[in-house]
Amino acid sequence: MNEEMTAVDSVMKQAQQAYDVYGALSGAEKAAFLDAIAAAIEARREALVTIAGKETNLPPARLNGELSRTTGQLKLFGQLLREGSWVEAAIDTANATRTPARPDIRKMLVPLGPVVVFGASNFPFAFSTAGGDTASALAAGCPVILKAHSAHAATSAMVFEAITEAIETTGVPEFTVQHVMGRGNTVGKALVQHPLTTAVGFTGSFSGGKALCNYSNEREKPVPVFAEMSSINPVVFFPDTLEKNTAELAKQYAASITLGMGQFCTNPGLLLAIESDALEQFIHLLGAEIAAVAPQKMLHKGICESYNELREGMLTQQGLEVVATAAQDAHDMEALPTLARVKAADFLANPHFSEEVFGPFSLVITCQSREQLKQVLAKLKGQLTTTVMATPADLAEYKDVIKLQQSLAGRIMINNVPTGVEVCAAMVHGGPYPATTDARFTSVGLSSIQRWVRPLCFQNFPDELLPDELKQDNPLSIWRLVDNEWKQ
Amino acid sequence: MNEEMTAVDSVMKQAQQAYDVYGALSGAEKAAFLDAIAAAIEARREALVTIAGKETNLPPARLNGELSRTTGQLKLFGQLLREGSWVEAAIDTANATRTPARPDIRKMLVPLGPVVVFGASNFPFAFSTAGGDTASALAAGCPVILKAHSAHAATSAMVFEAITEAIETTGVPEFTVQHVMGRGNTVGKALVQHPLTTAVGFTGSFSGGKALCNYSNEREKPVPVFAEMSSINPVVFFPDTLEKNTAELAKQYAASITLGMGQFCTNPGLLLAIESDALEQFIHLLGAEIAAVAPQKMLHKGICESYNELREGMLTQQGLEVVATAAQDAHDMEALPTLARVKAADFLANPHFSEEVFGPFSLVITCQSREQLKQVLAKLKGQLTTTVMATPADLAEYKDVIKLQQSLAGRIMINNVPTGVEVCAAMVHGGPYPATTDARFTSVGLSSIQRWVRPLCFQNFPDELLPDELKQDNPLSIWRLVDNEWKQ
């Protein structure tokens, strides 16, 4: 074992030791820890926003918002834990008179064990060190091994400092959260493949997510890898709204496409519509809006180089026509916002058009007919989101198209933009492969805790040996399914 | 494409067409279908039990019980659908006064799409054609492609006849359930790898389940494979109960070990205890019970050959000692019930001892100390079940051991036998790898439906376009999480 492997081994053994204690804490105790992390991050707000700004080129307003989202998320999981019903307790009481006699059977969700979380480059706070994966795993009762993203390592270290303070003030085990650095794949691979790792969380590129899955599948005992990987978030603009709201739609979507220089998983990369004069007018106006956007620095050099490469690769495809690029030149590390168009027939003939160009790039697919629009939708891979831009008349007319859209993504919305992912119980930030590795889970919202837990069934246990969640008199007053009836 | 592949392709396209209609049926409509299948099976009870008896060598009492379990399971899912809350509806209402304004966000579980189910050899009814995987997938709204097990193909065909009748009487789409035959791996692999397949259910051997996972991982778009594969179901006999209930424990466990000639995934294959005179007496009595059991025919020739081979392989391991075999000779296709013992030190030194010997074989591990018992438990792979045999004094004394057991399996029980898996809301028939491919799910009980669904989020939808489950006035009167409060 070389030095790096020895370090990973120690980290995982420490995580396992922490799990023995942390995994058994009450909801209230874990909630206090999450709240303490939020408070310690809040106390460092100014310093964090400054350092993250330097590392990511993101403006203070965005970073302040993202930091608030991060602390809000931690506190929301705290509320979930204090309420307690998330464990999905179910109780089937004994029936001695039945043949054969039925024993008392109870189940609840329990933590899987140590979880490895990879920080994401595009959200230095909300999807990184104390972000959604970490918050949900800690809420579940799983220690977290955080692999920092090298693009914002100092920010990550400072967030970890806040976590360390929370560990000390609340008295949870020292190694409940550990922070691991390391460029390249060696450390990440070793973490995913360590025998004590029980699950993995990742937000990033398709190639990154796929590599982690492969590492897991090579294990003697594969573990769940939830990777949120790739999405071009198709938006369908229906005829009536295109006709009636042309300019407004162009403004709204230019803003969504270029928000944060397009560096969102939910960036609208694909715009679909049936050919019409209104569509031409919309494309024209949207192009003008895009041309007026000032290029800004991307998160880091690598992501900018990748954008330029993917964008170039797309622009050379047969049938693609550039509608507009930002009028100003793009300088060092700046992305050039770009709008392009292609006919549906060309799109259907060339799978390359479905690839993600991560950044402020969007492709309009012009369809000759409703049938062709449906063919394009049927051809798309799994997505995080899909959007319906429509008047009430469109909604009444295009039910078949909207039904197709529902099969495509984890979230479907009407007359909204896909950017902006609310942290709440009903959110789904997930979707069919390759949007994520498993459409049955979400990485944002309260349900994201389900990735890190498994049901455990207790049969014929004396009451005093049951966890509080399953005790007969329901000391935590949580909602439980008792003999097939919901009771509190 | 050869003939078999063309057939698989047609089957999957038909399943997809069925899904377009079936996936959108109401809970009540799907419940009527499940009830009709149960009734059509019940109407064929006598013929089914006769033919299954011929194909599997299982006695009529067992087959009648299993058939009732199968119809009961279908009806239980019908109840779940009629009640409706299983979709985990969550609603976060709009908040226009917040900055930024929060849109209306709602989610519920929706079916994945066509599901391929592999019939299991050891349960011709309950884990086969209309068994748990099929019932839960149909309840979820997923069409099922059933790959019949060749060991009971005629039984499977007759069950499918019942399903066909239910399809006709209830008017669900013709191809909602399809029945596929085919020996060897070709058809199974083609089904798992077909682009329209969205999930796979399997109960069987580790090598079979692992192969299906590999097929899925080779896909451009991997799909969830839930395989229940392998378990030796460790039972710990604690000192005080061994001392006080020696003879009774021997009787109880001899029956569990040899029930159905040990052909259960929950068969207690591993018995653990700390060395004592009482343990010696228990082993002696258990051996005498096993010796008195008459060998019976196993399910089919292949499974008997495999049992003999695995048993022989185990008996040649260093340190193993045979305690007893059935006194009567085993004839054609009959299994010889066998009890063996090995010292914990030998067990720890040789991973072969942890392998499953599917059939009436059980291995006693004698441990020198409580610490050695814990070492053995820590070394075990994931299991479906683990059992604590203990007096109240044992339970008070051995909390650390019982905690270790909880980390091992999907179900832990006290003073029961692991054989006998209740179909109910609180059941977990699952467990850490390699017991199953994903410890977060169960293949028995109402939660087994979660394998075949994904959450779908509807944002900013007008009420009339929402599914009934999410409409504002809750027309189905289901339990929903509305702005973080459970409401009906």
C-alpha cells in the first residue's frame, strides 16, 4: 500500500468508528449537529464568499444566495429529523390466532454506513463540502468522507473548518465528517473501492459519474453510486405562446441560458418548437438577447477549455447554423454565450446533437410538424428537467406531447425556466439515465435522504429492545403505518 | 437479428405499447386487475397444485399454502392501490411573496416502464409467474415480461393462462403481462439488454443475479436489477437459552433446516454459539433430529446435483466435522440432510465456509469466546436474515453482539426461525450485498413496489393537468405531505 492508500484506509476506518456512535444518535442530536454546521458557516459568510469568489469567479450575490441555500438546506434536514416520520416506520402486530401464528413485525429506515461525497465544481457551497449530499447523508446517520473539488479547495477547507467547529461544539464523534484532498482519480477511486464505503454521492460530468459507477461495479461488493451527470433540459415552446409572448419568452430564456454563464445542470440546452413565423421571430429576438450578454469568466480554466471544445465540436456538425454569439469577445477563461439552430431531421440523424455542452450554449430544434417534435422527444436521453412553455390553448391541444415529456425527466414544469431548483419535500432533482445513475432517487430536497438508508425489519422483538421509532407507545409521536393504517 | 432476438424485440415493443395505457390506469383499475388474477388462479387451484407437484416434487400442503400466499399477495397490493397513499405525494405550495417567488411544486411516484421478471425455481407460485415481483410491478403500473423458469414451465404456463383470463375480463391492454420461455441465457440476456426494458427482478443464485447485473451494466443505459441472490442466515444461540432450552431449540431448528428440503433463501445455514457443555448437548440433539429426517426429492435434478456438489465441497474443508446426516440413504434427486461443525478459528481462516450450500445443510460454528463470536459475525457477508435465540438474561448481556447482527441483514428476529416470510407492510426481504443487489429495497411486502417507481415532480402545473393524486382538493383522499405536514 502506498502513502495515499494508507491515508484512505485510515480515513475509512475512522469513519466506521464514527458510524458506530453517530449512526445511533437520535434525530434531535443529529439535528443539533446540522444546525451547528449551518451556524458555523453563517459565522464565516463574508470570508467564505470572498474566498469562493476568488476560486470560482462567481459574483458575491450568487455566492451569498448559494450560501443561504446551503445553510437553509442543513436546517431543513434538521426539521425533518426533529419531526422524525421520515424513517417510514411500519408495524404489523402479532396475530396468535392465525395459522400459522403471525409474529410481531416492525421496520424502519436505518443508515447504510460511511458515505463518500464528491464536491461539485459548479456549486462551491450547495453541492460541495456541506452541500446537499453531505446534509442528507448526515441526516440519515451516515458519516461523510468529503472529497474536495480541487477547483475550490480553499473554500472547501474553510467550510470544513466550520464543520469541525460544529463537531466540537455538539460533541458528535470527531470523524463524523472528514475532508480529503487529492488531484486526479487515484484517491477518488480508492475511496469508492474501500470495503468500508457503503455509498457514493456525486454531481458532475457524465464521464466522471460513469467512472465512479465502474469503480463500484469492480468491487467484490458493489455499493450504490448516486451520480447526477448530464442533462440538456429540453424546453418545448408551443405555437400559441410563441405567437402571443414572443419577446417576453426570448428575454426570459436568454436570462436562463446565460445565468451563471450556463454552469447549471438545469441549464436549458435544447429548445424545441414547430416551425412558424413566430418561431423565426422568437429565434431572432433570443439571438439578439444572447448577443447582448457580456462574456464572463467561467468557474475554472478546465471548464472553460471544455466548453470551447464542446462548443466547437457542436458548431462543426452538419446542418447546424449559428444564430448568435455574444457581440463582445471572450477573453481569458470567459465563455462566449452562443445560440444555434438545427432542423429536426438533422437532429434525428445525428446523436451528437444530444450531447451536453456545459456552459451558455443552447440549440434550437425546428420541427416540421407535431409528429416530428414527438420523434425528437422520443429520441432524447433521460433528463433532469423538461419544460412546457404554453398558453391554456396549447395545453389543451398538445396533451400527447406533454405526456411524452413526462416520461423523459425527473421534473416537468409549465411556464417556468428550469434553472432554480427549490429545496423542499416535493423537489425531484433526478431523472432517467444518464441524467442520474438511478431515476428512483433525487439529490435535492428532503427525499434525497433515501439514497443513504435501508429498511431494517425487527421481528418478535421485546418492546424495550426496539428503537424508539418502533416502540409500541410511539414515544417520538411520529407517523407510522400500523396494521396498514397511518397513525400518529 | 436471429429469430429469438426478433421475438424479444416484439415482446418489448408490445410491452411498451401496453405501458402507454396500463401505466396511466387508476389505482382502482389496477386493483381490479390484480384481484382478477388472484381469482383466476384460485379457480385453477387443484390443477395448478397437481402440475406444480409433478414439476417441483413439492408436496400438496406446501403448494396449497404457497398458492394462497400468492393470491393473498395480489389482493394485498390491490388494497394498497385502492387506499392510494403509497405514491408518496408531496406538495409545496407557491409563495409569491418570497424572493425569489416560489412556484407550486408537487411530486408523486410513477411507474418506470416495462419490467422483466425471472421466475424462481424454488417458489413455482409465490416468486414466479404471478409472484411477488410481478404483483408489485403490476401494482406500480409496469407491464411485466415474465421469463418462465424451465424447471416448472407447465405450471408457469397455466398461471399465465389465469393472467390472460384476467386481462380479458378486466380489459387491461393485451400485452400488460407476457410470458417468455427459453432455456439458457440467450433470451434472458436479450430481455435485460433490450432498450425498452426499464428494470429487472430476479430471485435465485448469486451467479445468476450477478450475470444479470453485468448484462445491465453493459447497456448504454443501465437499468436497476433487483436480484435476491444468496444468504446463509446466521443464527446465534446465546448461552442461557442453550442451557435452558436445549432440546426444544434442537427440535425447532431441525425442522427449520429441513423444511422443504432446505430450499428456502431464508434457510438457517449457519448456527453460531460460544463453546459450552450445553452447546455440545444441543449439537448432539440437533444431529439426532437431522439423522431422523427422511431424505426427500429436491425441486429438480440440477438443484440436487448442485447441492451434492456444494455439500461435498464443504465437507472436504480443513477443520469441518460432520455431526450427522440423515440415517436413510438418499435416492434419485433426494437430498441428504446434513449437519456439520467447525471451530471459529478455522471458519475465520477459510472464506469457503461462508458460501451457501442451497439445501438441507447447516454448519455450526463453535466460538471460544464472545470476542471470537463477534469476529465471526464481522466477517460475514450481507444476509437476508439473522436470528437471535436468547433468554431475557441473554438479551441483557449480549447487546453488542445483537448490534453487530443488525448491521448484517435486512431482517433480525428474536426467538423465531428465519424460514417463513410474512407478506406485510413491515416485512423486509432484502439485505446488504450479496443477499441482494441493493439493500435499499425489499422483494417481499408492500414496500417491494418501490423498486419499480420513480418520483416525478410537477412544477407550476394548472390543477386540471395534475394527476388526481396531486390535485388541490385531494379527490382520492390519500395521505400527502403538504407544506411539510401530513394531511389526508
